[in-house]
Amino acid sequence: MVLDDLGSSLRGTLDTLRGKSRISEEDVEEIVKEIQRSLISADVDISLVQELSGNIKQRALEEEPPAGTPARDFVLRIVYEELVDLIGDSTDLPLEEQTILLAGLQGSGKTTSSAKMAWWFSTKGLRPAVIQTDTFRPGAYQQAKEMCERAEVDFYGNPDNDDPVDIARKGLEETSDADVHIVDTAGRHALEDDLIDEIEQIEGVVEPDTSLLVLDAAIGQGAKDQAAQFDESIGIDGVVITKLDGTAKGGGALTAVDQTDSSIAFLGTGEEVQDVERFEPDGFISRLLGMGDLGQLAERVERAMEQTEIEEEDWDPEDMLKGQFTLNDMQKQMEAMNNMGPLDQVMDMIPGFGGGIKDQLPDNAMDVTQERMRTFSVIMDSMTDAEKEYPKAIGASQIERIARGSGTSEEQVRQLLQQYKMMEKTIKQFQGMGSDQEMQRMMQQMQQGGGGGGGGMGGMGPFG
């Protein structure tokens, strides 16, 4: 994922302080040099790198760490706070009636972002509408229409009208019942005068409450000039960073935020309409440094469970903790996991599992895991209802039939049954917790043994 290299590099640098109770000036000098290298490699602007590293150095040398705090945790906290301060607050987007204008160069992801943002607002109980004014790019209308259909939100565009300003005006009229209007504008390969003139005219018609600049995470150092020009033309209130599921460095987009004296509104993390996150600086930097993001994790879990229950209304996850755990339960659990998004993103949100632990896994480890879940689901689709309800009765002849029917190997069927036994054992442990005291004891054990990614912070958020 974008910025993964930055996060991995920063974590590796801080790990050199493990085991130290005090930090020397030499330690600080070396840490700051490594942080500078990490940030520059991620395409963060040089002037920002110097400012950030200077602040970290000054604080590490002048501030007194709390009693009993290891050197690594002390510096980690400083790095965390300075990065959060660099990025600033999230763009203010109240959950009320408003008009949002999207601007950016061609290929930045504006059209996709408009549908994703509309979907996000719809999950908050508002009625959004996307107005597509791009008459420059062939296929823009059709792409926007299809994305909005997938997001199940209102859409207006007119492929027979070549006047984007007129489309914007009529779009507001035709979607007047909407609470949130998201106006998608055209882009160019470069910031040309006719593009600026067009956006300024659209702005005058729609009178947006918020203007957002959409930037591809791969933009690099060019983000600085581009952001400044857009800001001068229409004024930029926030930035949407797209394609964060790629391999780009991403630091240029962070630079643009500072350049426009604005903030980040949304992050695009994949190709589906649901692959969007409302930007929260604390959680983002916490994830970057391997300390998890419990807020974003909770939102994904809630969304995944809602989607899973919609698909299978007679399935209640709480039933697993009351009665027999079946393969039907296991299949629904896997569907819920798939609805949460790519496993590497989910792991990043779990304190102690992002960062260091994920760094040690092979690059394709998450892909293998997701492929295995898909294989297990295919195998279960080839089982009878009785077999899924009582998998312990499945014998050799049934394994052979299931493997043949699912197009998998007998070994893969056995792996599924073994995975089921492990999950059943875990569920029984929870079923055996008959008191609040027993629950508290298990939670304490999980915290104490929950991995080192939290830096001794107890899994209670970045710094307890």
C-alpha cells in the first residue's frame, strides 16, 4: 500500500532504540537522519522534511520522558505527534445539506471519487447526488453513471450537451431533492487556462460550500505546484488522495495539503465504491507507525456485519456463542471478513498486527490468505446442508466427493475441516466464559500478549 515503505522505514529506524531506557544525542542524530531519508524517499517536500525532522530533534533532546518510559516509546510518541501536526485536522464536512466541487487533473480519480464520496454520505443517512460535468474526456459520462448505479446514489449528466456550465446548472435543478450535491469537473493532462476558466465558471454557478482537490497518490513532487495553481484559481478547502492501494510513494499528496494550507477529506483505498475512508489524522498516522486504528476497524466491522446479515437475514452471529458452531457459521464469518476489505488493510488497523508483524510476512502472504478463504467458500458450496451442520461426520468418501464436486483437492478439503476445528475450539473458549470476571481475565491476557506493535502501549490506541 502507498506509504507502506515510509511506515516500514520509520518503524525500522525506531526499532534501533529497543532495549534502551535513555536516549543520547548520538541516538537522536542517527534517528533524525534516518527519518529524513525515509521522508525524502516517500516524495515528501524537502522543506517539510527539514521542518519535521528539526522539530523531532529539538523535542527529543529537550523534553524529559515520563518516568519508566522506554526510549523507543518516547521518540515514537514525538514522531507520531509531529506527523499528525504536519497533516493537520480532517477537512470539515458536516453531515448536512451542502455542495462539494471536485477539481484535479485528468487521471487523478475524480469521477471514481465522486461516486465513492456519494456512497459514504448515503451510509450516514443523507441523500447524495453526483453531477457529471466532464465533457472533455470520452467515456466520463458512462463511467460516472455506472459508478453511481453501483453506489445506488442519484446521478445527473447529459452526454448530448457539450456545455459543462449548463450541465452543472441543470444538474442542480434536476437533483434538487438531494441533501449533498457532488459536482465532478473535467481534467486535463496539464493545468491549462481553458480548464481553469471552465472550473471557475462552474464554481460561479454551483457556489460550492467546499472545493476539494483530487490527487493521485503517485503524483510526487509535482503536487506542490499543481496544488498552488488550483488553490489560486478556485480556493482549495481539502484534498482527496486516491489510489492508496497502489505502490506509489504518496508523500507528494501530503505535501499538497501543506502547500494549500488545507486538510485531507477522504482516502481512496481500492477500486470498489466502498473503498473509501473519511480521513482521520490520528488513525492514519497510528496505522503508518504500526499502532493500529481501532476507530476505522470498528466502522469496517459494523459495515461488514450489516452487509453479511442483509445477504443472510436468518443468520445471527451471536448464535455462535450460544449453541453449536457449524460450517454455515464459519462461511458467514469469512463473508464478513471479505466485506471488510483486503486483509492487509484490516491488519494495519489492529494494534500489534500492522507494523512489525506484517513487515515480517512475505509480500504475497495476504493474497494467499484471501485466496485460501475463497477456496474454502467454494468447497463449502459443494457440501450438503447436513455436512455443513455437522462437519465432524464427514468421512473419507465424503471428502473425495466434495473435492471432486468443488474442483479442489482432498488435501484442501481436509485443510478446511482442520480450520473449522480450530475455530470451533476458540468459540468454545468464549462459550465457557460464564462471568464478567472471566471475560476481564481473558481480555487482560489478550492485551498482555497482543504483540509488540503497540510499543508497550497496551493496545488502547496510540498512547493509552
